Amino acid sequence: MTSPSDEEYGDPVVPAMRWLLGLAAVLVFLAGVQLFLFPLDTDTRFAWTIGSPMTAVFLGASYWSAMGLELSGARARRWTVARVSVPAVFVFTALTFVVTMVHLDLFHLAPELTAVTRAVTWGWIAVYAVVPVLMALAWWLQSRAGTAVPPPRGLPTWVRATLAVLAVGLVALGIALLVAPGWADAAWPWPLTPLTARAVGAWNVGLGVAAGHAWLVDDARSLTPVGVTGVLFGGLQTVALVRHGDELDWSSVPGVGYLVGLAAITVVGAALLLEARRAPMGRDPGLSRPPSDGGRRSEHA
């Protein structure tokens, strides 16, 4: 079978975008280590104290699952693949910076704390202040270099429908937790403080944006980053439930809804990976050579 022309794979990813996504992957890995491995030590190892171990491991699992989105985007040489990593990362980091500023009095900045604890906290603030700005700059550089992609090769109807439901549900719940954490806490299966509710809300919105963008792209070849993230999220959150699931009210509506949502994210992630393998493409669009003739097409999504 003859492979499609190189030009069909779309525009390359600019180095600034690839480096930034790679840096973001390193940062979420470090945050995951602090939260997923040491959930009982957030008073000294993290930027603020999290009283609930389940909340800590949930956030840690979320950070580690985001490595799938960011590493896949960083490795991709074509915008066709990397594009699905950008909006979710930008939205999550921008929202988390706002949450940090709203609750800054709860962060570990007091002079009586150890230098290491305060350094971790200042590092957190710096990351979330700078990364959204750098992401916007990298996107501007990418838009100048080109954002052409090949025509989409669509997803099965049930996959798109699941992505749409997840996008709407996650974004709606995330916004509720961000705007009214006290009221929306009743919709979460274990107790949250206003700060942790907003932190969880930022993750819900970020995941919802990733699902919505995947629905919009509708291209089996482009969605490996979202698929990897969905499978990692499901697996790591399952481990989190095994470790600290005693905090949940399993028979409650929020508890059942959480399990259903977790299963949906995992299944649709696996389906995206399977569809990417089945997609009729001669080579991985993220690793193909640059177009030889410099041709451009307008981006589909």
C-alpha cells in the first residue's frame, strides 16, 4: 500500500510548543509524586495542607494521568496530534492559578515553616503564574508557523456521544465546584474544603475541555494523547480508591455517579487508543517527516 504524501500529515509542531509540553509533563510528574505517594505528608511536602488522603491521591492520580496528554503532545512532530494537548493544559493551569490566588492565605508561605516547604510553595505559584503565559506564547508561535491538519477520519458514533456527555458533565461539575464550592460539595462523593473543591473543579474542567476538543476534532489518528490520559486516569484513580476509598459513601448518588464517570473515562480512553491503531494511516502522524513542498491547509479543529 502506498503511504499518503508527507504534506497530508499537516504542519509541524514548533519547538517551543514541544519543549513547553515536555516541561509540563515533568512538573505534573513531580506534583504526582508529592500527592500520590505521600498523601499524609502534605503539611510539609506540598504547597498547602490537604486533610483528606483521598483528595490528595485523587489530585496526585490526576497529575500523573496528565503526563499522557503532555508527553504525547511533546513527542508529536505534527500539529495533527499535538493540538489536542494544548487547550486542556492552558485551561487547567490558568484556573489553578486563579484558585491559588483566591486561597493564597492557606498556602505554605509562613516564615516559621521550613525553607524546603516554602520553596515548594513558591515553586507552585511560579509554575501556575508562568505556564499559562508561556502556553499562550507557544500557541501564537504555532499559529504563525501553521496549524494545517489533514481531513479528519471520524470516530464511531458511540465514542463521540460518550465524549460529548463527558465534556458537558465534567465542565458543568467543575464550574460548580469553582464558583460555589460549598454548595457543589454535596455533588462530590467525599468531603471537600473550599480550596480542595476548587482544585478538583479545575481538574474536572480540564478533563472536560480535553473530551470536548476530542469530540470536535473527530479524528481517530489525532487522539492518542487523550486516549492515554483516559486510560491512565481510570487506572490510577482505581488505585486511589483501593487505598483510601473508605472516605466515600459508596451507596450515595454522587458515589455511584463517580464510579460511572470513572468507567466512562477509562472505556472511551481505551476506545480512542484502539481507533488510533485501526486508523488507515501509513505512519504515525506525530513522527512523520515535514512536508516537502511547504503546502498549507486550513485547520479543521
